[in-house]
Amino acid sequence: MTPTAPGHPTVRPARRGPLLAALAATALVITLAAPAPPAHADSGPGAPADTTPPLKIDTEDADLRMPGSAELAPGRVLDIKSVVETDDGDERREDTNAKVKFALQAEVLFGKDSAKLGGEARARIKEIAAEAEQQNARNVRVFGFTDNLGSASHGIVLSKERANAVQQALAEDLDPSVQYEIRGYGEQYPIADNTSEEGRKRNRRVEVSFPRTG
């Protein structure tokens, strides 16, 4: 059983590192729950964050009165999520207000049914380590996943071995004080349909995530 959880041919960009080149690639998904704050003259990448407090809601307003004894929940700002993926789907980055998550397909990192890092794997993992260092991450999660081919027990073992290999490569570039959470989930939590090879390829992956502090 595979519980659900919580893709494009074009000319590939120059080898600046797929995760950097991917900024010109594909999907951006943004979810907003409140009107955007007014633009400021100093807005831009280097501008300070907008610290305007959220709009206060008068819970006693007759137009907002709830039936019976029900009450309005406290106002909150919903998370913003952006997704950037390379044209071939080999690498994916997700950003939210709270964390950064990278997903690398297994074929990018390993040989078939192997947990030994390939020739290009370390360069790609270094990009992730550089981002973690920029975010001053002190806790890093490394989770491995497989498709549903083969036995479930083999998938658990292989995904954990692959997560371990990625963690060890990250540790070569990150501060020794960084704490890691390493897990192998096997075929659990697929992100695509396992009935096609394209879907299974996406499910064979290692995810690295850490809190956003910058």
C-alpha cells in the first residue's frame, strides 16, 4: 500500500548548476490569503522586510457575527510556496516562509539499485550545502524514497542507505554542529503515479530540507 502525501523537453541551460539554472525553468505556485501590502519606493531584493502588522478584525462587528456561540479564528498570514524544477525534472526546489526543500532524483545521484554517489552527485549536493549554510541551518532533514518495484523491505533499506550517503556528503561542507534527521521511507509517500516509468522515476528521490532563517 502506498499512502499519498504530502515534470518537458527544452534546451538545457549551461552548467551553472541545475538548481541555479532552473530559476528560468518551470512552475511557480503562490498561495495568498490576504491583499498584498502596498509597494514601497525601496522595494526590491535588498529592501527590508515589510513589518506592517496584519489587519485587525473586529470580532464584534454585526456582519461578522457567527451563529450560536461560534467565534472567528484568529487572523493569520498563510504560507507562500514557490516551486522551481529543472526542465528534465531531475531537481526540484520548494520554498516556503518556513523552510527550503530540495528533491534530487535517484538517477542524478546513484547508479541503479545502488547507494554509491555518482560522479556529478557531489557537485549538486554542494549547492544544497551552500544554501543550508546561507540559511544558517542547524537542523537538516535527509529523507530517501523509492518506487514500488521490488519488495517493500528492500525499498526501505535502499532509501535509508541513499539518505545516509547524501547526509555524509553534506557533512563534508557543513559545520560539525549541524544536527541531521535521516530516514528511509521506501515506497511510502509517492509524489507521482507508480504505474508509469515517468512516475516511478520521480518517486525515486532524496529530499533535503531545513528551516528558513534568512
